[in-house]
Amino acid sequence: MKKVIIALLGVLVIVAIGLQIREIVDAYQIAYKEELVPDKKAVEANTKQQPLYEIGRAEGEQTRIEKLYAFDQTVNGELKNVVLVDRKYGLTNKASDDFFTIAPGKPATDQEKKSFQPMIDRLDAEQIQAEVISKHQVVASENNKKRTLTLYKVFYKDTDQKEYLFFIEKDGGLKLDLFKRGFSRLANY
């Protein structure tokens, strides 16, 4: 009887260890898929923007590509453009060659800021401090066609006072969320 109980306990321990190993492997695979970084040389060649420096992951709403990656083009210490591309660009043939180029902006007027007040109020209700900062011209290159959009840069702080930013259309359509922490160098962009 003791041998049967010991054998069952041994089998249970082996199954438990196997399940733990499987969970670790699954978590690693998910993390690896999330952290895809586009091939910088391919992005520079496609967007005609160089040199590019990594900013990090970004998300798109109302865009053909949702999982994006952001770069900035800095020349002689001056930030020229922010470029967003498919996270898989240059890594797989299935990656889209669509991209967004965000030009430096001008401060938003008081009237423009007021037009975003409902969104700001909604964010503030979620305990997020948000503020519309500036207006930017954005060139969206989709399916080898270019169109120019006007997006507004919104800075926000979470409850831990970490800063984030996103760019959004006035009518609330297209949104490019660069949710990396500490965008101090993009503050005056």
C-alpha cells in the first residue's frame, strides 16, 4: 500500500513539474513574440529616414497595422521625425511595408485643446492626467499611397506619475500610442 501511495505521489510531482515547465516555455514564447524589433536597415531603406534610433513598441487604433514599432530620426542632436512601422518589418515576408512619419509639431491652440476636453475628462476619470500638447502633420504611407493627416500629441501620466504619449486625430479615429515611459525628449517635439 505504501509503495502505491509513494508511486502516485511521484507521478503527481512529475506531472506538476511538467506543467510548470510548459508554462515557463509558453510565457517565454509569448514574450518573444511581443518584443519583435524590426530590422533597422530595412526600415531606413523603406522610409528613406536615417539615421533611425529605437523608441520602442507602439500600438495603432483605426490603422491597418495594430502592432507597430517607433523610431526617431535625429540629425545633429535635433529630432527631425518619428517613424512607426510594422513590428515584423524586415523579419518576415508577411510584414506590411506601411508606415507613418510624424513631423515636428506646433503648440496646440486653446480652442484645439478644448475640442479634446471630453476625451481628457474621460481619461482623468480613470485617474490619468492628460493634456493635449501639439499639432503634427503625419504622412501615412499605406499600400504605396501617401496621405497627409493632422494628429494631436497627448501626454499623460499614470497613477505612478510615469509619462506616456499618443497621437490622435481630432475626430477620434486614428490613434498611434507610444506607451514607452519617460518621453522627456519628445516633450518639445
